[in-house]
Amino acid sequence: MNKDLEDFKSWVNATSMQLDRVRISFAEHLKFLGKKDFTTPSTTSPYLTEFSRTSSQLWADIHFLYIALNHLVVCSELKGAKRVLVNIPFDKELKEVIEKLRHIFEHWDKTRVTFERNLDKKKAAKWYEDNYPDKNPWSLSLDTNGFVVSGILDINSVQTIVSQLEYDLIKAA
């Protein structure tokens, strides 16, 4: 079998599983909070340990989703993948969002402080601030349509794309 196609299948599957993990972590965190407010409780809160655990799991899963998505974008552009794709799955804007969020989270030790302290930003963090000045990469929002991570990535839209890719692979088999 074509290595490009095998890589593509692998990253479609990994991304799909990671979307499931994000949803599960989000539900667990939301259940713990019992509200739509994602502000961190005070350090004297008796719930700090559980809040910290669910929050850590959620943000780790989001980070890993960005990594999987970035690999999926790369694989979707390989010849083997293009042979089975019905449509181009990622437009230019979404590719850029995924790449920049992956970079911001991969280099969290340098980027997060620039958002927390309103410092000068470089590279992906600068791109994010220039394009989404009223947003924060470490934010979550929830509405009747689902949830948005990092202020700009709609999880339901990503799921729709990944589901279409899964369908394309099944149809091509």
C-alpha cells in the first residue's frame, strides 16, 4: 500500500480519537465546574485539586489535538491522500489557524507569558494577536452549537471535516 495513504489514514484515525478525547475531557471539566465560567478558583478552594486535574487533562488533550491536526493537514496534501479525497479538506485559513495554534501550544513556555503579561509577541503568537486581538489561545467557550477552543477553533467544524475524511477513506477502500 502507498505510504502516503497509510500516513493519511493513520492521522485521520489519530485526529478522530483525539477529538473524542477532547470532548470527554471537556465534559469532565464542565461537569466538575457545573457552570460555563472557566475562571480558575482561588487557591483556597477545596476543589482546586480536582479543578487542576480536569483542566490539565483538557489542555493536554487540546494540545495533542493541535499536533494531530497539523500532521493531518500535511498528510492530506500528499499524493496518496489526494487520490481518495472527494474535496480539499482544509482551506488556507484553517491550515494557518491549525499551524499557528500548534506552534503556540508547542512553545507554551514562551508564548503563554506574552499573553498573560501583555508582552510583545513573536511568530505565531504575534499572528494570533494581530488577527484575533480580543481572543486568548488559552480560552474555551461553549454555546448551543458546541465549543470553541483557543477562541478561534470550532470543534464541531473540525469534527465535520474529519468525519468527511473518514467517509472518503471508507468509500475508497
